[in-house]
Amino acid sequence: MSRLLFVLNPGRRGAHCASAKPRRDELRSSADAQCAPLRILLFAFLLFTSFIFPPFALAQGVEPVIRVGLAYGEGSLAVANLQNLDGYGIGYRLGYFSDIGEFFELARTSSYKISMRAGNNSSTIVVSDTDTGAYIFEFEGNLAILPSLGEVPRPVTWFRGFHYAGGFEYRRRGNNVTVINVVGMEDYVKGVVPYEIGGGVHIEAQKAQALCARSYAHSNRRKHSTFGFDVCATIDCQVYQGTKFETDSSNAAVEMTRGQYVFWSDNVAQTYYHSSNGGSTEDVTNIWVTDLPYLRAVRDNFEDLSTSSNGRWTYTLTNEMLTYILNGKGHENSGIISMTAEYTAAGNILALNFTDSSGKTFRFEKERARSILSSATYDVSIYSQRFTVNTGQMVSLESSSGVTVRSDLENITILGAWGQTANVSLSTGILGGDGTISPIPQAQSNGTYVITGTGWGHNVGMSQNGAKAMANLGYTYVDIIQYYFRDVYVGYL
Ligand SMILES: [Zn+2]
């Protein structure tokens, strides 16, 4: 990373020195007699006295630093603003972060509203005063900004209406900038817990959530490395919006578990979690790819689906709808005539198989078995991996004594050799007159399919709904963690 200081004016008071924003060549040949001495002085000052702050290590000992992407990719910004107010820390330090989060200070400004945008040079970022437009600083490379020139215990900075602890990093992306919050792990977790599980639920559930959030962040440090940060601030990683929704309770849950992580075999675990699983979690290998021994199906005896968002849901789909959905997702077909489901040992969906009128087959496994059915056109959201597919198909059976029954495949009526009947579940198969069980006939054309599901999420790891229920029953956060993650323990890095 190149770190070339171009020019600076320290805050709004220096605005008169930057009537035009000087570029690199202008700085060296500036004829601005009024400002040149100040620039030379400042440049010399910075050459010999660059400050080095290990900002978070300074305050928190060995607390790790995490980089959270706030605006990036398509969402990167032409102009990124920051704001702070007295009492939360006035002014900013400007410089750059080392790879381990040490801050190297190159300049300061007392402005409390500043704007960052791409410089004219292809790799520079310019800082200016938001209100006056006064030029403050230009930096080649990834610009870092720490809030507060004063002694404020926990300075907080406004970005897009949300308040963030820690500092910020700006990276060029074309003519825009990527915005990253560089924050101590504990402040980060304080910004996740209230969004992910709620700052008003039982403290033990919040503590379990804090451990999951902290361990997840640690285990996914490189997830968004192509953009220059560790984790994003959305449901893709963990919802994080700074300090806005912190409560005394959620902050207490983080402090009471400060520095604690979930371990499996001396490594920090991948602590996935979801809103609710609808009755059972699932082996991670049946949802995604990699098998992890602590992410195995757990029968959930605690969830209360009546209190859960999207706890129970149902849709009716037809072959015509499936034809449209698959074609719309690039799976060209001549008209779907059947859909059948396969289930895991825990009773969650493992695969969906489709056949079209030409005999072409389509198979979607694991997470794709869920996502393939979702459709904005038909307003279908398959909320979890726990659902059943029942056909509206009727089947006729005839006994050797000549008695016949017609049965819905959703609710099979079996027929004995002498005409006796009984109901069995879909998975049982059909009992023949000779006592043997044969597979249920597959649905054919013109079928409709009733999708009946429970739960909301990917079914891997901890259920937030179940964690809340366990906490209310008196279980501790360690009990909760060890219920959902097999053979793990809680410890420190
Ligand atoms: Zn993410």
C-alpha cells in the first residue's frame, strides 16, 4: 500500500488556503504565497512526527479488531459523509491502518462533518468539510479516520443516520469509495446482538447470541476480503448497525461474555444460527457443502412456533407454476409434470426432483431444494429447509376381493386383501394384498402440490427462538450453546 501524503489544511480554519484543491504537482510548485509556508511546516511536521496509534489494542488490551463493510460493491459511494458531535468526540484523526488495525496518524481536523470522495488521481481519496467544502486532506491508498481529538471514553460517529463506535476506512472503487467500519470485536458484537435476537429478551439468550456473533465474526474474517473487509453488515453475515439499538441488557450480555468464543477441538467454531428451525436443525452437509462435526441435526424440543415470525407457512403450487418458476431461473423445460421430494433423516428437505413432459429431469439438492421454489411472481417464500411436499393426486387400489378405494396421496388409505382399510403416513408406502409394502406411485401431470413448512432460516446451528425458550426455562447460555452445537465448549482465545 502506498501512503503518500499530498496536502492538508487542518480543519475549517484552513479553508482559505484551499480555494482550489491542489493536486500533487500543484503542491510542489505552489505560488500561493499565503499558504505555502503553512503547508511546508505541516509537511515537515508530519514527516518527523507521524503518530502511531494501536487504537483498539490501546483501549482493550488484546481485543481483536474487525472490519465491517458498510457501503461497497454496487453500494459504494461517490461521497461518504461522517459526522460527530461534542460529547461523542469532536474532530477526527486522519491516516491509515496497518493490516492488524494499528492506526498511523498523518493529520488532524477539528471539523465535525467531513466528506470523503475519490480524488483526481486514480488512487487518492480526498477529505473535505461537508458544510463549507473546504479541502482538508488527500491520501493515496486506503484512508483511515478515527473519531475524536478529545478524551471521550467511547467516541461515536454518525454515518447514514446510524452511530458507530471505532474508526473508518475508505478504499477507492473506481470513482467511488468503499466504506468500512473498523471496530473492536466487543463493540461490534454490541451492535449485532440487539439486531439479531433483540435487546429485550432473556439475558441468557442474549449471551448465547453474543457468543455466536463473536465466534462467527472470528471464523469468517476473510469472507469479504475481495472488498477489503471481514464481514458485511447485513443478514448475509450478521445484521449490524452500530450503537443505535443497544440496550443496557444487550450491552450487559456482551460484557458478561467478553472475550468468550465457542470452541470445537481447540478451534473457534462456525456458529451459524437462524430464527427458527421448525422442529429440527440439520447436518450442515445436508444444507451446504462442508461437513462439520458440531453442526449436526438436533431435534428441537424448545421452539414455540406460535411466537415465531413465519413459524408456520403453506403454499399450493401447480405444475404450470413450477414450469414458469424453473424456466424463469434458467432451467429450460417443456412443462413440468411431476415434483417429488426426498427427506433427510431429521425430516428436512434433502432434494426436489422435477420431470418435464419430454422426460427431462431436474434435481435440486440441499439449500437449492429450498431456493428453487421461491418466486416473487407467485409470492412464494420458502422460509426454511423444513417442509413437506404433498400431492393432491388420487390413487385407486383394488383388493383381490374386488373392493376398491380411492385415496389422496397426502393421506394414504391402505387396503387389505379382504377389503379392510387403514391410514398410513406418506412415507410408509402402500400395503399390498399379499402383505408387502410397495412405493407410493409418483404424481403425474396436472398435479398440485401442497408445501407445508415450519421455521425461518437455514436450519444450521442455533435457533434463536429455541434459545429464548430455553433461557425462559432456566437454562444458561452455555446450556443453549451446547444444545445446538455438539461437543463444543466455551473458552477464550
Ligand atoms: Zn456478508
